[in-house]
Amino acid sequence: MPPCLRNIFFLMLVFFQVAGCNGPSEEKPAPKTAASREARPGEPVYGGRIVKAMLGDATNLIPPLATDSGSHEIASLLYVSPLKYDKDIHLVPFAAESYEVLEDGKLLRFHLRPNLRWADGRELTADDVEFTYKLMIDPKTPTAYGEDFKAISAFTVTDKYTFEVRYDRPFARALTTWTSEILPKHALDGQDLTNTAFSRAPLGAGPFQLKGWEAGRDITLAVNPDYFEGRAYLDEALYRIIPDLSTMFLELKAGNLDEMGLTPQQYLYQTKGPEWDENFRKFKYLAFSYVYMGYNLRQPLFSDVRVRVALAHAIDKREIIAGVLMGLGLPTIGPYTPGTWMYNDAFGRGRLGGRKRRPDQGRQPVFLHHPDQPGQRPAGQDGHDHPAAPEGHRHRGQDTHRGMGFVFKGIRGQGPLRRRDPGLVHPPGPGYLRRLAFFQGRARGIELRGLQKP
């Protein structure tokens, strides 16, 4: 990952993902889907097509090179991985027939299913997994997903269908690493991944194959009849590119989409009434998406941990959820979903509305030490150095001889929710407001303003 993104302060709101699925409409029938064929209740039938929508077009269908959600959603239907998550978010074998965790987690052994086939008929073997591993740790591979693979100390193919992975010490994400898609060695070996036809004409072993891709318009997937888990019930999956949620919602109501994710306003207020109850089904569940505020740690202001702590105290996640998401969300700690094994419930308890603070925190000014200013105080009880306050300081961000204050204003609708003054922050030097453009442009709903001296 780029250095500026390796260390970022997370402010996360985990959303409830909401979706609406339409049935046949008397006024304007929806396209025929598998669900609309004649069948006894609860009995699936083969055939039909599902029509979905994406806000943006896919960019690259080689999964390690893709950074957008659209590409990954399409790729998840084209490729297989050694392991996968089931509906209860438990890791289960997928392309692997079985796996073993040995030596207290420092050794993993995977046994692939025999007779797994790529779409061109070639067999998928442990050599393909080894090729994928080497690709992920290659510094020439432009991927943001290689760090977990670099924790591996040794990768060994023991036979055609078996491979072992060794770690120097137990690694918490060892198994989740192997939910990554397997790539075909015979197709990609020797290819320039940044300029290969396979990024738009992928070769996979998943339940679907790419049938057509009209850039900026739609992507069509056709069923893979030789898929190892059995043929999918649907014949096709069509993804339409609709870069506006309001337009997408109109297409759903017109019967031109089979499902979409709804905004909180759409879910709560625009999908009610007898017609909706008769023709649509709504679902609400905790999603794996989150929103965070990232700081550019190359900038001196944000490299000081006390400034980031002050910002954390100034932001009330629950108010943002109530005002922006209309209550359809949860605050969280870190990029993990509450209820999953990665999420530390003990750590999150008592902190979900904001960072836990001491009784005197939030009222004391915070100062940054500038290199040309003497007066560093000894480290405090928390182990951090606390620079002396600039001479002439007046509380609440007023005039100082050596500093300028900041105020933070939460935005809700058309007006401010609340003003909070986390204290005085000394600017890192001339032009500091210009260098804060990165922060200001990324902090949705939070306005950062510098107060000039009177």
C-alpha cells in the first residue's frame, strides 16, 4: 500500500445494507427471471436472468489488480478460492476439499478438489495456487492486497492437489488470506498484468463466465455448465451501469431491475404502501462496508497522535448515524464488522459513540511543538511528551502569540449539529491551511476551519 495510506485513523460507521427485490408488476411487468417462472412455492427452477445495477463500471477483472467494488462483485462469480465464507460468515472449504491447521497455527495444509476445471477445460491444480502466491508477493505486481501473503515464510507444493503454507509465528489472518481468488497459471504466466487482454476477458473456474462487456453500459455473465458445485439455476446475470441512485430507484420501480441497494431515505419513506408490499420484498442486514476518515500522516499536523485523539473526541459517530443514515447504521472500532471473529467486543464496549475519555479530556487545549520553539515538558503519565503551551495562550482557540485555533462543526441537513472545540492546535508552518486540503476534501459532514488572528 502507498506509505500515506499505511497508517490512517479510522472513523467508521458500519451501514445496514438494505435491498429491494421486485416481483411481477401488473402495471409494468418485470423481465422474466428464474424467480418468476411457474414453480411450486420454495422450489427453484432452472433458467431466466437476474438484472442488477452498479454505480460504476468495472475496471479490471483480474481480482488482485482491481480496487473498485464493481470489479470485485463481478470477479466473485468468475473465480474460485481455496476457502470462502458461508451464509453464517464461517470459513468453509471451497476449491479446497479440506484443510488442516497444524503446529499451533504455523502450518496450513490444503487439499484441492480433483478435476476442478478452468473455463477453457484445463485442470486447476496446486501449481495455480503457487503461481497466485508468487504473483501476490512480487513487488512488480500493482496490488493493494499482497501484505497478508508476505507474512508467509514458505510455500510448498507437495503434490498435484496439495500445498502447504508455513508461518514463522501464528498469524491471525492466515486462513482468511486463502479466500483470495486463484488465478490461472497457464493463461497469465509471462503476461504483463498492467496490459493484458485477460483484464477484460478473464479466465476463471467459477459459476459464471463473461459473456459480454459494453463499457459504461452493462456486463453480461453466462452460466458455467461445468461448474464443480453444479450448474447455477440462472442462465444469465446482467449488471447495468447506472451512476445515479435516484435513476436506479426509478428503474427498480419500473420493473427494469430485479434488485438494488436502497438509501436510508428510500428504505424508510419511499418503499411503503400496498403496491410495494405486493410487488417487492425489502431486507435489512449488517453490511461489510464502512466509512472512515483517513489522515495524511505525511503532513506534520496529523502525524502527532494527540491531534488525532483530539479529533476523535470531537466527532460523535452516533449523531452522524442519526442525522445522515437516519439511524440505519452502527458505529464500530476498526475496519471489522461487529459480530465477526475479528471484531473485539471488549475493546468496542464503551467506545462506540466515540473514544473513551478521561473526565478532564475534551476541555483541555492540545498543543503541537514546533521545531523552533523551546519548552518541551517531560513526558506525562500517559508516556507522551507534552509541549509547553505557547506564551500568551487564551483558551477556546483565541489569539496566541504562536498558535492558531481550530473549530469543528458537524453538518446535519442544512444546519450545524453542534460546535465542539477540541482545543488549540499549533500550525506546522506557513501555508498550513493549503496543506489541510486533503483532510477537508475527505471529511464528509465535518468542516475544518482555521481561525486567523484578530
